[in-house]
Amino acid sequence: MSARRPIGLVALLAPAVILTVAAGGEAPIPWPHGDPPSSIALQEMVGGAVELADRERLEEYLEAFEKGEDSEHIFVLQPQIDLGTYDLDALFRFGDAFFAHEFRGEDGYGDKPYPALQRVHAGVRGGLDTYSCAGCHSVGGPDGAGGPTQNAFLLGDGDRASSANQRNAPHVLGLGFVQALGAEMTYQLGQTRSAALAEAAEKGIDVTAALESKGVSFGSLTAHPDGSLDTSAVVGVDRDLVIKPFGWKGDIARLRRFAEDAARIHFGIQSHVLALGWQTEPDVPKLGPGPNWWDPDNDGVQREIEEGILTATAVYMSMLETPVILPPHDPALRTRWSNGMAVFEEAGCASCHRPELPIAHVLWDEWPDTTGGPPVEVNLVRDGDQPRSTSLVRLYSDLKRHDMGEALADPHDGAGDIPRSVFLTRPLWGLAETAPYLHDGRAATIPEAIEAHGGEATASRDAFRALDPEDRKDLHVFLLSLTREPKVHVLP
């Protein structure tokens, strides 16, 4: 993979062994797991990181005297992607540039009603609370999580924080696997529904079918002979049976929609796909009053982001590294870690935070929205930043929604039909690098996050409270091993 923004630790080459040194200057420790990289591999990592840092600095100088230079790096047309003009590395770089790009007025940042930063969002239109994706995804390294001061205040009145629902930014590592798992589960649930409808029509009787995918139960549905469905017993997913694995509420199914929605609500940047939709069905509350479809927010900037950058950004996020499990090096801590893994199961945490979900198809097709062109194919276990997951994805989630109780509920209703207290099971991979915790960042530590669980998780929380104090510590040690791979980091 081409060099990109460096992350992690500073790696130094010693005469006999490669050591990692934390940025604060702590004593070196052995490479965290497996064999350390060779001298050649380390030199390549350092060289690539330095080269990238030099190139980004040069681009800053170019932008200073040639306005628009930086924006060229986030301009890619979907028809050119359809023609095969760009390989995966090129699309990855476009997506990486989009993620780091600081949007400005000339890019279409903001709109006439909301021209400047306001922090608290104004309804479904959103807010202007940052300038870049990287501005809120940096804890633990690039593409990481958000700190408490980076919380978004959604669906508010544009003024008072108390009017909004708070959201803490999660990391975006490994999302290609998450997207593919959601799509496979959606397909399996759809197959169950189709089979029930066919059987009901053939036999002329009601047919009730259990909805299950990858060992996760989503309740049941009943098919009637006339082709209608009773979905009142469906749980943990919308009645359409589409698994939506993105967003704290589990309300977005695809990475391209995730990127598109984030750009709209955080920057006031609208995709050409959304603008085309406004042409046929104007969505004034969400996009703006027009009057022209090509500029729904009436800020004078047309085609603020092209469909091609949605594809590139979706490919980029699909190719990002996946989190890893790094057990402690110290033998005593390793023993605690091993016991903590068992405690995780015994306390019932794994009933929702499923340690593994199998993926059947590792080839992902990223289809365009409007051109009818061919998809971009990504091999999830081969293409992209290392490390990659295997076909057994150690996600620690069931990708299902659960009622977490009134104490964790949003203060206000959301834009959809999902109840205030219902949230998607947050994947735990990468947990150690994502503090603070929970959807609004209210928990500073992992134990605090566990203690805040309620609703369907009450039994597991109570089991955690009933644990021997040493077992609670061991569980904490285990959860801290759910982290990300150390990488070379070039200090400024």
C-alpha cells in the first residue's frame, strides 16, 4: 500500500533487536507481538512516512500560492472510475485525501443560513462543527476515535447543547469487514423472508419463520398466503430486515452513505448524488431551499463533492487496517489477560459483543449510485493497510440493536423511528484506543462504561458487579488488549 498518514509509535532500530519507544520517552519494551520487522522493512516504513510528510508539506506550500491545489486531491469523477482509470492504490489516496481535507468556503463549506461554526446542529440540516473528518477521528492515531471535546451535538436547535443528542466519534478501522458482514446478514434474513412467503403462498397457510444470521437472532416474522407480512416480532433490526452497521443507532448500511451524510451534517458539503435527488424530490429541511437543484444549499458552489469521491472514500475505509488483539508481554499480566478472556464469556458480555462473526465472501463490490458502471472490487483480506482480518472477523459485536435502558437513552427523539434507549452493539475491536466510551463519551474508563449498561444488558452488568475484584481487574486487562497495531510515527 502506498505511504499515507503515519500512525502509532516511533520505531527505532537497535543493533540486536527492534524496540518500540513511546512518544513520551518511556523505557523501551520488546515488539508487542510476533517477530519484529526486519531492518529493511523498518527502513521502508520510515522512508515511506518521511516521504509522505515531505509531500504533504509541499502541498501546503503549493496551496498557499496556488488556490485550489489542495482541493484537486479530492476531485475524482465516477465515469473515470467506471473506465478503470484508477487502481485501488489511487482510489485509496483519493479517499485518504478526502478524510484529511480541511473544507473551506470555496469547497462549499457551510451555506447561507449557517455560514460559520456553530457546534450545536440545527435539526436534520446538521451543523458546522469541524473542518475535516480527521478533525474528529484522531484519538489513538489517524482514523481513530474522538475526544470528549469533539462530541457532535445532533438534531438540536442550533444554539443550546441541551437541545441536542450528543455523539462521540468512533474509530473507522476495519469498516470494510463490518460493511460486508452487514450485507451478508441482510441477504440471509431476506432469504428467510422469501422462503416463508413462498411457503405461505404454496400451502395457503400462515408461516412463521425464525430470523437468524451468523448465530444472531432477530426474532421472527409471519408470512400470510396473500403475500403480506407480520413483522411485529422482528427485533434488533428495521422491519425491512436490512442490517445497518454504521452509526450509534445502526441506521446506515453503506460506507458511501456514511461518508456522504457526515460531509453534509458536519461541513455543509453536499454530494452530487444528493443534489440529483433534490432535483426530483426537494428535501428542504435536510439539504436547503435551492432554488436550483445543482446548488440546494444556495451557497454558490455546485457539485460540492462528486460521486467519484464517495466511491473512493468508501474504498479507502474498506482498505483501512483492522484492529488487533495484543496480549500483554509481561508474564503476570498475560495470566490475568487469559483469565479476563474467560471472564468476558462468563459474565455474559459475549452474548451481544460476539467475539467472532464469520464472513463468507471476502470480495466486496463497491457499486456506483448513478452511472450504471461496474463496481470497484476489493479483496478484504488481501487489499489495503496491514493488518487485515481473516474470514473469521474478531469484531466483538452482533451488529444488532438493543435497548440499553433509560439511563443511557438519548435526551431527545431522533430523526427516525429508533427509540431513544436503543443502540447498535458497538464493536469492541480497537477499544483500548478509543476512550472516552459510550455513544456520548460519558464514560472515561472501560469499567465505567460497563457500569452504565442497563436494559437488555442489565444481567451482564450485574454479573460484572458480582465478580471477584481480581476478576474485574482481569477483565479490564483483557479488554485493553483490543487495540490497534503499532506503526511508525514521524514526529514533527
